[in-house]
Amino acid sequence: MSQKAEIAIEQVNYSKIVAFGKLTKFRLSLLVVFSAVVSYFTIYPKQFDWQHILALSLGGFLVTASANSFNQVIEKNFDKLMKRTQSRPLPLEILSPIEALIFATVCGAIGCWLMFEFTNDISGILSVASIALYALIYTPLKRLTSFSVLLGQFQVHYLL
């Protein structure tokens, strides 16, 4: 294989990796995790478990990434129309909707499993509910009513 071909393959793989990162809305997901970890330290200031914190961090990130990814799959056709969202991976066709759905499902499954397995059942149940609320209720409602913002805020701050 020529050096040009190898470079082209690396660029394609790199653009896919970057696209998956954009699908997660990485900075937003980190902000949600930061908020959850700060809340954890507020609730348990003297007795905390590093295993819980790691599971909350990684699991919370993956759950949030899953919800954000499902949102972008659902909004793909609308994202093509808005200047602010035209550069997302699905409107640019860097990722296919199937790739994004698989990614969202895997992130959600692993994130929820981490929450169930290494924190507690309530956190796991709330993680599943969080993904479902964001993808199935908040995303469709935001086109119909500004009330959806309240639901989205509830999902982000209280369920995770």
C-alpha cells in the first residue's frame, strides 16, 4: 500500500473518531459529569467511594453521550437545515445513522450497566430513564413547546 493511501486511510479513521466525539457533545457531557461528581461530594463529603466516583464519571459520561447521540440521529434532517448544526457528523454524512444508533446504544448500555453494577440500582434506573426521556420526550417536544427545556433541564440535573 502506498504512503498516500495509508495517509488517506488514517485521515478517514481520524475523521470517524472525531465524528464520534462530536456525536457525544463532549464538552456538554463533561459538564454533566462534573455537576454529578460535585453533587456526589456535596452529599458524601466525608465518606466517599472512589469506585462509585469512577463509575459515576464514566457511566454518567456514556449515558449523556448516548442521549446526545440519539438526539442527533432523531434531529438529523433538521440539523441539515440549521447553520449552527450543519457541521454535525450526521448532516455531513461522516457517520451513517446506523453507525450513530449503534454507538448510542453501546454507550447507553455500558453507561447504564456501570451505574447499576458499581453505584446502585436507583442510579441505573435513573440512567435508563434519562436516556429515554431525552431521546423520546425532550427531543420531539422541543419542536412543539418551550416546556421541553424544563424537561431537558430536569433530565440533565436530576436524573444523572
